[in-house]
Amino acid sequence: MARALSKDLRLRVLKAADEGASARQAAARFGVGISSAIRWIARAKIGEQMPRAQGR
């Protein structure tokens, strides 16, 4: 099962993307999965910056 990543890490990836880095560059810089970075950036564009609740 995947481990939860910190909200701070998510915000740092989003900030890097806002400053012009691609999702792949931001993922490599902070050591997260490319798909996670792409998903976080896509969700941030529609206004969702915080993670959704896990579980039921």
C-alpha cells in the first residue's frame, strides 16, 4: 500500500510547478512519483490543494 506524503511536500511540489518547473522536474526534485506530481498539479488547477480523506 502506498504511504501518505506530507502536505508540506505537496505544497512544495505545487510551488515548484507554479514557478515554471514541469511536473516531471518537480517530482524528481522532491523525490515523489511522476504520476503523483501530475495528479497534484492537475487538482491544484481546479482549486484542490489539500489531500482528500483516506479510508471510509
